[in-house]
Amino acid sequence: MKNAFSTRDKSILVGLYLSKFDEEALSALGFRGFNEAFNTLGYSIGSKPASIKNYRDEFDPLFPNQRKGWHKRPIRDYCKKFYDDFSKLTFGSFTELIFPRFYGH
């Protein structure tokens, strides 16, 4: 992921990516499940795995996946900004943005 993003920004983007693309994201990155993804991706960007999960849960109510996420409260403003700025990216564009070494493999 580009250095212009802080660790928190990267965590939010990874959470958004995992929420939006769900099983497709896991498969493309070679993970067998979300816990493996949270651990590997969290440590690789210098974030706690729980932070990645929490951000995924933040975005879950906004996407048609089977998880409810944090549906009982409104999305936080700073997360809404990331949603507005990045949620329309296609799978390929989003993958290339945050995981360029995985894209196309």
C-alpha cells in the first residue's frame, strides 16, 4: 500500500476491502478464512488484527454480505469518508491499490 496512508488509513481500507469483496477477497489473497486474513494483513501493515476486523464490521451494514456488522449505529464520520472515496472501486482497482503484489497472481 502506498506510503501516503497512515497505519489507521491502511486498516480502514483493508476493512473496507474485506467487507465489500468478502469471500472473493479472501480467495484472491489466498486466505482460508477471515481470522487468517486479519492476522496476516494486520501484522503486515503494522496494525492489530482486531482493528482490521473492527473496520470490516464497521462497513458490513453497507454491503450485501451475510454479516450484520455494526448495524445498530451510524458509520463513523472518518470511516464514511473512506467509504465515499473508495467504495466504488472495482475489485481489480481496489486490490491493486492496497495489495499491488497480489494483483494478477
